[in-house]
Amino acid sequence: MVPRIGLGTWQAFDVGNDAAARAPLREVLKLLDGNMVDSSPMYRSAESVAGDLIAGLGTRERLFVATKVWTTGRAEGLRQMETSFQRLRVQTMDLMQIHNLVDVETHTKTLREMKQQGKIRFMGITHYTSSAYADVERWLKAEQYDFLQINYSLAESASAKRILPLAKERGVQVIINRPFAEGRLFAKAKGKPLPSWAAELGIASWAQYFLKWIVSHPAVTCAIPATSNPAHMKDNLAAGTGPMPDEAQRKTMTGYFDSL
Ligand SMILES: NC(=O)c1ccc[n+]([C@@H]2O[C@H](COP(=O)([O-])OP(=O)(O)OC[C@H]3O[C@@H](n4cnc5c(N)ncnc54)[C@H](OP(=O)(O)O)[C@@H]3O)[C@@H](O)[C@H]2O)c1
């Protein structure tokens, strides 16, 4: 439904009104066509910056815009989401997610209503750490969400044990956050060569290695690496195309990375 690679906005898009810092972000967004752009009111100015730039480019209809609700209480949740609609400058939100399961019981009811009213197209939940997986699992079983956003990477792979299979079983689309473990993966691979067989998988950089490993998991819909660098965005987008590793090749990729 959405391309395999999207864009995260945490930190990267929190640049306020700084015109020089906004310029490369505009170029990053220009490269997208149908891709998911993920934000949150937690990311300070990121929603406003993304909203202004997308409006300026006139590409809203070519993007899948996702944000989150991150507060407690029905009234406060509705107020916060209204602000997000204004900041991201959308009439309809493609996806509204309950950030880190904050007041998930209340917001699940509100999001269901908003979906019925056509204000949001899809609803979901997010988290980013294995300490929350028991709760994530409980909510995935208790309610029918359209999307789950969760962490998964060569540095943080625990969600593959129970969470990813459960999401697949429940027909929930999966978005992967922290695909580079906030950049930590690059630190480990720095100065190390890609294996000779990477080219056969269409892998030309470490970013593509990390992302292809993620998006080839059968439960995964897309990954949303954050970047403020247009060259990095191009690099990341290339990981969504070409050959994908099968299960045996994914194991080989894990082994090679662990041996670095
Ligand atoms: N609970 C939640 O809902 C939750 C939690 C965590 C994250 N998220 C979402 O997931 C998104 C991604 O996670 P994240 O921002 O924590 O970290 P990440 O995407 O794992 O890593 C971002 C880092 O990778 C670098 N990078 C990106 N592409 C690169 C490339 N091709 N080559 C080299 N470096 C590259 C970026 O630097 P440059 O800017 O220099 O490219 C940045 O420092 C967030 O932005 C957010 O939207 C949600």
C-alpha cells in the first residue's frame, strides 16, 4: 500500500523557522512519492516544519501523512490532534497513532470515532522499546488496529520473536521505527567493507544493507529512517527497490554484521 521506505521526522525536522536548516529538508521531501512521513506532537516543531514544506511543495496528495496523539484524556487528545491537523496542514490524516501507548484505552475509542467520521483513514499504536512489548502484545490482541509502529533492526531485533508474528496474524500493517537504532548501526560498520555478495542483493551502502534486512521481513510494511540529508534519503529509498534477501540470506546478513 505504501512504498517500503518512508521518512521519520524526530530530531531531523525539529528546526523551527531556521530557513537554512529547512532548505535540505525541502529537498528530502521532494524525493518522496507515495511514501509515509511520520511525525508526532512530541517532536516539537517537526510537525509544523513538515507541514509548511509539504504545503510549499504542493505534494500533500502524494504522501501518506502519519502522526500521533501523545497526552492523556479524551478532551486533551482531541485538542492535541486538532493542532496536529493544523500544523501538518491536512484535512484528513492518513494515519493517527497512539504514541507509546499513552492513555491507549481512551484514545482507541476516540480514534475509532474519528475513523468512522472520515477524519483519519487508519489508526495505530506505537512503541520503541522491548520493555513495553508485553503491553503492546496485550493491546494488539484486545483491539483491531490498522497499524503497529515498533522498533526492529540488526541492533534491536527482539520484536521478531512475538510482536511481528502477532501483528501479521492479526492483519496489522507494521511500520519500523529506529531502523538504524538512531544511527548506532553506522558506528559499528564504520570503515568496514560490505560483503562481496551484497551487490547481488542490490546493496550499495550500509544504509541499504540495514534497511533491506528490515523490509524483507514478511511482517513488515515499511521502515521510516529519519534524515535531514537528501543524499541519505536517496540512499535509503534505493533500499526499497530491487532484489530482497530471502530468509537464508537474512540470516547470512545477520551473521556478517555480528562478526564486524
Ligand atoms: N515511539 C515512537 O513512536 C517512536 C520512537 C522512535 C522513533 N520513532 C519514529 O521513527 C523514526 C526513525 O527513528 P530515529 O529517528 O530514532 O532513528 P533512525 O532512523 O534509526 O536513525 C536516524 C539517524 O540515521 C542517520 N541516517 C539516516 N539515513 C542515513 C544514511 N543513508 N546514511 C547514514 N546515516 C543516515 C540520520 O542522520 P542524517 O540526518 O545525517 O541522515 C540520523 O542520525 C523517528 O524519526 C520517528 O519518526 C517513533
